Amino acid sequence: MQHVARFPNQPVRVYEGRADADADAGAGAAAGQASGEAAFGLHWNILELYRSVGAGLRSALRDEPDVVSIGVDSWAVDYALLRGGRMLGAPYNYRDERTTAGVAAVHSVVGPAELYRLNGLQHLPFNSLFQLAADRASGDLALADTVLLIPDLLGYWLTGVGVAEITNASTTGLLNPHTRGWDAELMTRLGLPAGLLPRLAEPGSSLGRLLPEVASDLGAGPGVGVTLVGSHDTASAVVAVPATDDDFAYISSGTWSLVGVELESPVVSEEGRAANFTNEGGVDGRVRYLKNVSGLWLLSESVRTWERASGTPIELAELLARASAVTAPVSVFDAADDRFITPGDMPSRIADWCREHGVAVPQNPAEFTRSILESLAVAYATTVQQAAELTGKTVSAIHIVGGGSLNELLCQLTADRTGLTVLAGPVEATAIGNILVQARAAGMVPVGSSLEALRAVVSATFRPTRYRPRGR
Ligand code: LFR
């Protein structure tokens, strides 16, 4: 696979008035007259993202004029509010702190156990329904007539057609995992207007041709269209797991680690809720029974903290080599603790966790790094075992795909902690899964090929790196 473009996607934190300023005080607040605590919002720079996507598409279409299809995927849960076809403001980033109030608002209407029975979704404070509840409370939602998840927003800007692709829609918390339809009753109970969410559509279907103006801007021919794919990045990544049989667990490892198994139908049980497992929608009606257990974000935020303090850039390969060389045991902390979700000084938060739990605090970046990777590997091991127990599935090997598959220490520690063989790669599983679903829709791999047949294409062309468990 050839990269055409790669660009940063950084959220932006902006001042949003004073916490206790009411709506009428808006003008005064803008003039700096209001009292109360300063409120900040964390937003995606979505227009810059769209501009960069456009630049990437332009060069792809210039290099490969035969391109007929474009597929869009991104992270989950986040969305834009629109009115009359226009976006109403920069979408919030799911790490924004407004979701705390949203969780309380939703749980006051539908308790956690009932909510899980309805949506089968892992409790993450940023699931879209909690964000929508926060937007309802702030009055923002009342301004909108449509909500589009991020990949659907990009698809809409490209084609003029707005839908809710189903794998990503499953992360909103408003989808019934059994019927794969919107839960209209739940929406009504939460005060979310019917019609706010667009019609659902399955991966593999055509979203539409590029708008003529967009096609000419991108240098695309009139036949180029957008094909819906697993628009949740994790759904596309799971398509491209190079498994040759059914007995596998996967870890889509990057900023987050999504650890789980694939099922034919959802498992919505109280035990699953207690273990915080999710039933997300997969491509071809499959279910991604998994848990989000945090990820390399812990390391990237730590590196950012150290670089800021020292003023010098950190060479990641060198840091990982030093972490590999740590021989003394390091503390293992709960990587999925909510305190690690928002941006900030991760080493201090990890140190606080260790002190609170009476375990040794890592002393230097190498030890912190080792502690982060050991903690992730332990979380992976527990989660794989839970997934097998909760679903009755046999797991004989673990596939790690995504950026984390390049992290040799993490892969080895995962093999060690699980006692299972780890098969690492491909690193670009998300892009490959996206492309394979488009290729099948276009008949470039036989239409009607199963997911297993798509995975066979990946395993025939890509050889994973094998990590065997080392005795402890
Ligand atoms: C991975 C991912 C996860 C989701 C998180 C937030 O990139 O999509 O699956 O839990 O980002 O959207």
C-alpha cells in the first residue's frame, strides 16, 4: 500500500466564556466583564482536516486517474451539529470535559444497567449520547436539525448526501445492537428530537457521486463516488485482521487499544456490563465484542510532558530501547482509569495512581514507559481472557494491528502476559479494511466475498511478525 498523504490532526482548546455566565451575559462575557471560572472547549479543527483530505485526494487522483471510489473512516463518537445543511461550529473533541455533566443527565433518566440492556455499549463518558445530552443542556442542540458523525460529515461535504454509517452509529449509544436500528424510544426519553439522526446505511453501499463542484476542485472525473465502508476506524481495522481461522482475538492498538473478539450476534449480559464490554457494529452485520482499554496515548501524552519540561525532543526508538532494558519490576496501574482520558501530565497522574494504591512510583522516563507498556499488556491479557469467558469463544492467538503492532516491546509483553502467540501487523489495517470493502463493492474482489475471504487477501499479501510468550 502506498501513502499519498499524512497530516497531523490536533485538537484546539479555546476559551468559551465563564462557567456561571448566563446566555444574556454573552456580550458582557466577551468584553471580559463576567465573573466565574473560565470555561474552555476542546474542539477538532475539522476544516483543516477536510482541507488536508482534499489535498491528499487531489494528489491521489493525479497519480492514479483510474480511481473510482473513495471511502471515509475516522475515530468514533464525535459529530457536528448542522442546521439547514450548514455546520454550526467546530465539533467538540471527545476528550472535552463537558461530558461529565452529560453522563449525569443521561443516567438521571436511564440508569446504567438499563442503558446497557438497550444499547449494549461499554460505558465511556464520551459516548455520543452523553455528548448530545451536554449539548442539549447548553442549548446548542436546539439550534441544530441534523447530527453527522465525523466520517459522515466528510462524506456529506464530498457528495451532498448525509447518512449515518452503521458501524460508527453503533458507538453513539442510540442504536439497538440487535436490530441495528435507531432506538427512537430511548431518544425520546432523553429529549433528543426524532429526525436529528439521519438514515442508517450499511458499509459497501454507495453514498453517491462527488458533487460536481467538489469533483472539479479535486481533479476527479465524473464517475468518482464515495462508497460507505466501516467508517468507524476500528471496524475497518477488524476487517483487515490477517486471520486464517476463527480462534483469534484482536487488538487494534494505537491512540486507543480496542481488545476483543468478533461475534455473529450481540452478547448483552450483566456480566458483560460489569466487565465493561461493548457490542459495536461490524462490517457485514458482525459484532465487535470488545473493550476500549486506553492505549499509546498514555505514552504520547507522557512524551509531550517530558519534551515540554526539558525543551528537547525525545527520540521514541531510543526511549523504547531504554524501557526494554529496565530489569527491575515496575508497577502495573489501571490503564483504563478515567483520569487518563483528558489531555495533560500523564506521568504525574500515573504517579498519583501508584501512590494511592501503595505501589512504587516509576522514577524516570524509561521506567514510566516500561510501566505504561506493562500496564497495557496486563489490560490486554485480562480483557482477552474476559472476552473468551463472556462469549464462550476459543482464543488461540492474538492479532495486534495498527500503530502498536510496530512496538516490539508491547507485542512481546502481550505475548508474555497472555501466554499466547501474538501476530503483529499490518500497521495500516484501518486503511486496508477500508479499501477492501470498497474493492468488494466495485467487484475488484468478488462481490459477495465473506469477511473471511477479505482476510485471506490480507494474509496472502502480508506476513505478520510472530511473538511467542517467554517464560517468566
Ligand atoms: C479508535 C477509536 C475508538 C473509540 C475512540 C474514540 O481510534 O475510534 O474505537 O473508542 O477512538 O472515538
